[in-house]
Amino acid sequence: MWHIYILQCVDGSLYTGASNNLEKRFLDHKNGKGGHYTRSHKPVKLIYKEQFDTQSEALKRESQIKSWRREKKISILNLRFI
């Protein structure tokens, strides 16, 4: 099972990614072992996720969401911040 996810970072920015092990990937991000962006923008909360059967489906959706502006992500995905 694959997931796409959106993290809220400490500075209020959003990070979108894909993984087949969401819990481990979130811990990697929190511990500075995730993506380059989250090393300097520490994630504080998982605010969105979707589940897919294949990696291909997840990566297509991740790419789609990453192409959206912040305001569109918040509006369409109904994101809730802490």
C-alpha cells in the first residue's frame, strides 16, 4: 500500500511526499533523514494523506498536488492546521 502525504512544517510551510511506510517516513523527516526540504523546515504534523494500491498511482497524485499553489492545496484538500 502506498500513500501520499502532506506535512505541516514548523514555519507553516507544507511538504508533500509519497511512501509505502508512512509512519517510518514521518519519523525520518522528523529526525532529519527525510527529504532535503524537511531538514531545514522541521515537520510538526501530518495533516493529510491518501492511500493507493500502486507506487505509480501515488507518484502521479503526488506530482499533481505538488504542482498546485499553497492556496489550492488548502482549499481542495480541506487542510487543517495546528
